[in-house]
Amino acid sequence: MESINVIKGYGRVNPLDDHSNPPANHRRRRSRIIAVSLVVFLTLIIAALVAALIHESATESDEPEPSQLASNSAEHLKTVCSVTRFPDSCFSSISPLNSPPSNSPLRFFNLSLHASVLEVSSLKNLLTVPTADPAMKDCAELFDDAASQLRRSAELICVGSGEKALTEMKISDLQTWISAAMTDQETCLDGLAETGSTALDEFKLKVQKSQEYMSNTLAILNNIQSLFDKFGLTMP
């Protein structure tokens, strides 16, 4: 019996001594290491993708929508118009011209000046109709001069590259010319009042709007530096 057992055991190899066939627990350990490595790798990839998506979303959210730009511009315009005597006419005259939306006080001043030019020019055209009323003839000349003063103002702030749009001298000239245009209108109305012209009441209503526009333009100019400071901008 003993010899039989010896024969049966002959040629067997102890599994612990067979390095070519690792034990099951070693194989399981290696499988777990591989699985963990894959999980970590996939986690890193997913994290990178999520981070990229968040960054892209944040970047897009930082860019204001056109409606938001318009809303911000409208609020800035209200702030600008608050320094004028006629804030409602200031807002209503500038807002339709403010395209694309701007937050610059200089841009708002330009638009207010442009609205004044348009209004005075329309009144000047009414006065070109031949009339026997001496006061109305005087008004035609005065309004022509007023329109000329406003055009000079508009030309003064049209500057080239590297040139300052507003200097102390330019602001002084603009104040003088806009004030002169307002005086021309007042002189016209005073002349009509002295002669008792029947055209006074009707014409006065038409002149009032242009007076308000010019008054608003002058007020914005007088407060231009403080408006730039309020918006955290540098005056060009």
C-alpha cells in the first residue's frame, strides 16, 4: 500500500512551488488593482469633461445678452438724464438713437446734441416759408444761426485717432455755442412777444421741445466729468 501511495504521489508538484501558475488570491489582487486603476482613470476623464463644460457655461454666462446690454444702457441713460432739467424729454430723445446700446456719457452727449440739431433744423425749415411778418423773418435768421452753432459743436467732437474728444478748451467752446443757440431761440420768442404776433402761441409750443433738448445737452456737458467718474470710466 505504501508503495502505491508513493507511485501516486510521484511527479506531483507543490502548487506553492509553481511560480508559473500564481495562486487564485494573487490573481484576484491583480484584477482588483486593474479595476481600481480603470475607475480612477475614468473618474479623471469625467472630472475633466465636467470642468470643461462648467468653464464654457461660465464663459457664456459672462457675456451679457443683447437684452441685458440694452437694459444696462437704459439705466445708465436714466442716470445721465437725471442731471438735466427735463429728464423725460432727455430720455425720450436719446433712447431711440441709442443703437447699438452704449453706456458712455460722451455717446449720450453726442446723441443729445444730434437730437437738438434735428429739432432746430426742422424748425428752421418751417421758417423758410415766405412771410410778411418782420418778427418771423428775424426768427428765420436766428434759427439759422442756432443750427449753425449746433453743427459746429457736432463737428468739434468728431476727432481722429489719438486725438482727445474733450479738452477743457473744447468743453468751453461747446458750452458757448450751445448757449448761443439757446439764446437765438429765446431772442426769437421775445421778438414775437413784443410785436404781439399771432404766430407766437403756436410757434412757442414747437420751440419748447428744441429748447428742452438743448438745455439737456448743455446739462450733460456741464456734468460730463462727474458722469464718467460715476460710471468708473476715463473721459476720452
